[in-house]
Amino acid sequence: MSGLDAPRHAVAVARHARALGYQYVYTVRPSHGCADPVGFALGLAAGLGVVALVIYDLAHVDYRPARVCDDFDLETACPPRTWSRVAASAHTVERAAGQ
């Protein structure tokens, strides 16, 4: 997705993740020709048990943040923005209602 800008984008993502207090783990780069690079990254993230994906911009998730937010928080480095996980929000509402 990033093409020639990949090294610069990777640095920006790692810097943004650390500034937000996340432990930066890895920049995912699916192989060229991967049929579903977003799905590949989501599967890898689920397997690692991460809580958030930090991406350079929404183009990296096909401008569909909701796809990520079913299971993870989403952060973009450019522009800096947060999308909260839907499942966490629903759990928080259920817990608050039960108190």
C-alpha cells in the first residue's frame, strides 16, 4: 500500500504507537498479491492478542475502519485519530448497566 513511502510510513506508525503508550510489536507487510491484506493483518493481530492496530492512514484498511473495530481499537498516524473497538464499547455498556 505504501509503496516507496513504506519506510517513512513504518517509522511514523511506530512513533505514533509509542507516543500513545502502546508497545509497538511489528509492522505487517503482506506479500505482494495477497488477496486480502486487511484480513491477513487482522488474523495476525488476533493470533498475537493485540488490543490495537496502528496504521498510517485509512487507505491501509480500504477506508473501512469498522472492519477493524469489530475486534480492535484502531489508530491512524496521519491524521492522528482513534476509533474504539465496538466489542469493548458494548461490554462497557453491559457492565455499566449491571452495576
